[in-house]
Amino acid sequence: MPGNVTSKNSWTPNTLIKQGAKLVATWEDVWEDLPSQVRMELEAEAPCASKGESQASPLADPVLRPQEAMVLEVLRSDESLQIDQILELLETQLTSSEVFTALFELEMAGRIRQLPGKNYVRTM
């Protein structure tokens, strides 16, 4: 809560929240709210830039374990998937513990991001 609703100093932030304002701490917060079509167009323009960044890195891109690769393959950068959807998509290939482990490892590596409600999305 930004402040007491009866306080004059809290009127503006409380009004913004009432109107649906969202906290923006990083560029990813803005990225999440872009329409899917806009994100896909931006991603189509970005491959050259992202390749240049990865080549400039002194560290090699770590090799994914097969379970991590399977989980990463079902995730998208323009739409989040809830944990139950991920488990359902991979139920014939991986156990739930393998999926949870892969999600954890991918999140620690910065390849995916967990959103509120156990929703997951690929990072750029």
C-alpha cells in the first residue's frame, strides 16, 4: 500500500493503482505487457543483436541437459505457461521432479523467468 487512503499525499499513487497501474522495475516488466504481435516483430529484428552479445561474452554458453532442453523447447518468450500446462505437455517424456529440477536450473541460468502464479516464460 503506497499510503493511507485518507492522506492527501497518497492520493496520486492510490489513484494510479485504482486505474490499474503496474510496478515497472526492469525492462522485462514492460516486455510482459507488450502485445504478442509487437514482441514477435521485435524479436524478428533482434537476432543479429543478440548473436553479437553472446559472441562478446568471455564465457561459453553452457550445454543444456536433455531434460532442460525439453522444458526450454515448450516455453515461449511471447506467452507464459503455467506449471500445470508444462507438466501436461511433458508428462509422457519427463517426471514432475525432472520438470521442477529443469525449471529451477533454467531459472538460475537466466534462460527462463518465473512470473506470479507459477507461470514461466523464456527470457531473451
